[in-house]
Amino acid sequence: MTGTHPRNTATMQTSPRCGARTRDGGTCRAPAAQGKDRCRMHGGARRSGAPRGNRNAQTHGLFTRAAKAESGRVRLLLDEAERLLQELK
């Protein structure tokens, strides 16, 4: 069997290619995922890619004006309690 491949590779050779840009400026030569324009490594796989919306921009509220004010009130209350305990000694 010299020169021939034992498997039928014709369908793989003719399948649509990914086409995403690679680091060297060329195009990705991997076959595109079924029903997609990109291969599994470039976003064709299920649930691949970034999540919807900018989750990095969500704030937790720890440094809001209200949170800082409440933290200050708690600190004053603790200082006052500590002073009271010192007086009772």
C-alpha cells in the first residue's frame, strides 16, 4: 500500500475550514465544527468563548459611600466600647 491511505479521508479534506487568524498571520486549517464557522479551538465548541455581558465590571459594594459610612459607625462604636471597658477596670 505505498502512496495510498488505508482510510477514507476525502470527506475530512473537503470539509470547511475554520479560517480564524493565527499568531503568524495565517489562517487556522482545522476543520470547522459541524454547523459552525470556526473550529472547536476558536469558538465553534458548545459553551465556548467569553460569558455574556461584562462580569468584570460588576461591583461588590464594599467601597460604596454607604458601606464606608457604616464601617466608620461600627469603628466608633467599638472604640467607645473599648473605652468603657478600660474605665471599668
